[in-house]
Amino acid sequence: MSSTTTYTVVGMTCEHCERSAREELQEIPAVTAVDVDRSTGAVTVTASAPIAVEQIRAAVTEAGYRLAEHAA
């Protein structure tokens, strides 16, 4: 069963930012889709299995951005 969670990412300002965040998040096992909206900072992750917020935070940090405090 898949699950979808939306996070807020701080620091994205352009198309390259969206692409970087999306690519890093897609590297997480079980992630099946990532939708990024830089204007709001919303990043919606769909996965086939539960993903720890720490994994999301690590991917966002690797992309060069910051995950705001998560409030599903």
C-alpha cells in the first residue's frame, strides 16, 4: 500500500533547486514519486513503504536545502 506525505523544504528558488531536491529524494528506496513546488516549498513524496523523516531530511540536506519541521 502506498502512502503520500507532504513536507516543507526551505531554500528552493529555481528550477534547478526543484530538480536537485527531486533527484535526491528519488534515490530513497521505496519512493515512487516526488512532486516539488518551489513557490510554496511543498514537496510531496509517494512511497510504497513507510519512510523515516530522517531519510527525507538527509536527502533534502544532501540536495542543499533544509527540511522545515515536519507536520504531516
